[in-house]
Amino acid sequence: MAAPTNPALQDVVAWAPHGRSWRILKPRDFEVNVLPRYFEHSKFSSFVRQANGWGFRRLAQGRDRNAYYHEYFLRWVVYFFVYPNT
């Protein structure tokens, strides 16, 4: 996901300092400015459902409360996705 690393969006969505989770700081701005740019929809609830489907979990307590976490998704790791030919 490129949005957490985009400096222009750091007040909307950002990585946690440790780089193991990210948080949506302004959900309405995220819905209006980020979703249409990076996804095929612009509904926040659809994004949350999609993130859950990818294995992300919203943390419910601690200092990372309301951040999204996936054990294999790290800030400093480059990911390559291969889509099957259809």
C-alpha cells in the first residue's frame, strides 16, 4: 500500500513509528482522497472489509489502538504482487 508512505498523505494515513502497523488518522479524508486514487471503490466500510480479507486486523488496545496490523506487512519491505493472467 503506497498511501502510508506518501508524504502528502501523512496527516491522513501513516505508519506507526515501529513500522509494523499503520493507522488511518482522518477516515473521512481517507475515504474522499485516498480510496478513489488507490482502489476501485470509495467507501470506507468496503476498504475495511477488504483489508480484513487480506488478513489485516485492527488492534483494539494498547498504544497501537485502531491501527491495522498484518504479521508479514512491514514498512521497510518492498512487496511484489503477481496477478495471474485471466
